[in-house]
Amino acid sequence: QVQLVESGGGLVHTGGSLRLSCAASGFTLDHYPIAWFRQAPGKAREGISCISSGDGRSHYSDSVKGRFTISKDKGNNTVHLQMNSLKPEDTAVYYCALDFDEVWARCDNEWYLRLVYDFWGQGTQVTVSS
């Protein structure tokens, strides 16, 4: 069964850290560019990071650059998002996503757009208290 499953969310205080995981089953995650999005209540889904297949080149939105790090764990078929210096405005449901048409591709030039991706995980909640 083809799946993306996010985990690692939770409740942290401002300044804290969390590491999110996006585990794939039914396919090899490193063959595709993988993106992380987040969606806060009442807001549009926001692309925050992408990691290319192969060379693992990464991209970040301005809102998380310098605080979040995306990485691959090829042995476990998982992509992680290390989140440091968390702020209340980081509170959201976090999703990983990919486009199955983009085998062995780098992140799209517009990797931050929701419409680029056709397969999503179910999301994991991150809450940052002030």
C-alpha cells in the first residue's frame, strides 16, 4: 500500500524543538522530491521546505529559513524536518507531499505551491505555546 505517514508533532513551548518524520511505504521516497507544508486554522496551506531526489538539494520558505532543516534517512525511507526555535506562529498541521510524476527530479521551481503535489500524508499537529 502506497502511503506517506507523518509523525513527531506535539505541544512545545516557544523556543523549543521538534523533529517531524515523513515515512513512506510502497515506494522509495528518495526517488522523488519531497515537500513539507503546513496549514494553520483559517489559513492557506503554506509550502515551507522541499528536498530534491538524488542530490538532496533543499529549499526553505523565508518563514522557516535558518530554523528548520529538512533531511533524508534513506535507510528508513523517511524524510525528517528538524524544527528549532519554534514560535507560536509555527502552530499548524504539518504535511509531507510529493508528485509521483517527478521521478528522480529536483524540487520544482515553484515547489512551495500546493498544486505541484498530488500525494499527501494525513498530517501531524504542531502546537507552540507562548
